[in-house]
Amino acid sequence: MAIEIESIHCPVCGPSEQIHLFQKDGWNIVRCSFSSLAMVNPRRKNSADIYASEDYFNDERYYYDYAGNKAAYQKGFRSKLRLISRHCSKKGKLLDVGAAYGFFMEEAARFGFEPYGVELSRTAADRASRYGHVFHKPLAEVRTDARFSAVTFIDSLEHFEDPLQGLTQARAFLEDQGIVAVMVPNIDSLFARITRTKWHLLLPEEHLFYFTPKSMRLMFEKAGFEPVYLGTGGYGRSMAEILRVVFRGAGLPLQVLEPALCEYPCRAISMMPARWAVPGAWHRSRRARHSGRPAGDKESPPP
């Protein structure tokens, strides 16, 4: 069956010049000349359909064994929650967008938050509901009177068909002085620039956008947020998953080593100055505080 495709404008700038960077698996990766946001264009239409299957969390193309790597993921989640806690004025309700099996929600409860989640996969949403209330629907369709101290997008905003719309929707759920916390692929990182089409986060059927510090600043400000933190951030991965990423598609029988290697979490290296990138710190973390400005108000571009 043929895949439907669609062409898009930059969600920050609208119609603008787009510079072709390279092609990956038959998909063009382009960059907006003003915002610096990179994106798949044209892209697969209705890309969210791939998350409806349980295979997404048990497939070598995506997360080959999400449940089996729980300990490593949670080690990384704890480092994110320590940072969120420093910028969150109070620990009330937390909404995790893209909750998967709920491992971040579980850790959030240990940090004193009341966890909620948003998850598209029915199977994953059922598992995540062990740790709190989960909305099994897109963020745009969530209806709740609850207001949140924090809304988190940990490795999920790049999957959105319109990430600016996702941030604007998150803003509506925040209580006064609430924060939104985002972790996304940084295409300006040294590792991404060196590896180019071999970059492990370049997954054009699911990762529709690739961010830079500049594009994150512009997007946050356009969504009505006041930036309070920007930095490189590591994340927890087991040795088994690291090998899977490095040798993806090579056909090596790594499964014979996985039972042992899944027991060894590897904490990624991170460095605070946003201009630096270190192998293992391939994402940028961004923290923004609810500013009270109407969504859509434009700020002057940052220097």
C-alpha cells in the first residue's frame, strides 16, 4: 500500500526558504533558513499511526525492548526530574506527554509529583495507568479541568506533526508559574554534524523535526513561554541498547548478549554550556516558565 505524503511549512515561521541538508531512507531533511529548525519535508502523512501498534516498543526500528531497558531509562529520568524540581516552584500534578509504559511517571511520583500521562498506544497506555491517570488520545484531544505544575515532553515533541501547537496546548494546562520541560534531538550537536545521515536520532518516519538552541528559543517564545534553562542533556541507556543503536541494520546477533548487557545502565555524559556537545549528550534540554503572555504573541528573535 502506497504511503501518503504531505509537504509542510516551518511551524515557527510559516512559508520560508528551506535549505536541503541531506536525504535519509528516501526522505528529504531540510532546514528553515530563519528559525534553523530542521524537518522531514515532504513527510509521511498521519505519521502518528505507527504508535498504535505494540510493535513500536518491541521493534528494532524503534524501541527494540522498551520494558527490558527500564532500569537504564529510569536512571536518565531521575536526572531530568532533579532538573525539573529545581525550576518547579511547587510539586503538584505533572503531565508526561508520550508516557510510553509510564516509567517516567513512576519516577515523577517518587519525586513528589502526582503523575498523569498522554499516550497514543493503547497497550502502552494501559501499562502506564499503573502509575497514574493516562489519557489515551492525542494531546490536542485531551479535556481536563486539572492544572499542572509541569508538562513534560521527554523525547516526544519531535514526533508531533506541529510541535508549536503541542507547546501551545501544554501551556493551556499549566497552573500559574508552571513549567514545560522538553528534551529533543539537537541537530546542531557535534555528534549529529559528524555522523550526518548516520546519526542515530535521524529517523524520518517518526522523528519529524530536529531542533537547535535557536529554534527552541523561537518556538518557546512564540508559544508564550519565558525561557529559564537551556542545556545539553544526557539520558540513560543500557549497554545492550547502545550496541543496538550503533549496529542498527548490520544484522549482528546481538540478542545473545542482551540478557546480560541490559543489566548495565550507561549514564550519558552531559556538559552545561549549550554550545558544547559531547558523545552521549546528543539532546538539548529546555526548561521554560509559564509567562502569562497570550499564545501567539511574537517576541523579537534572540541574538
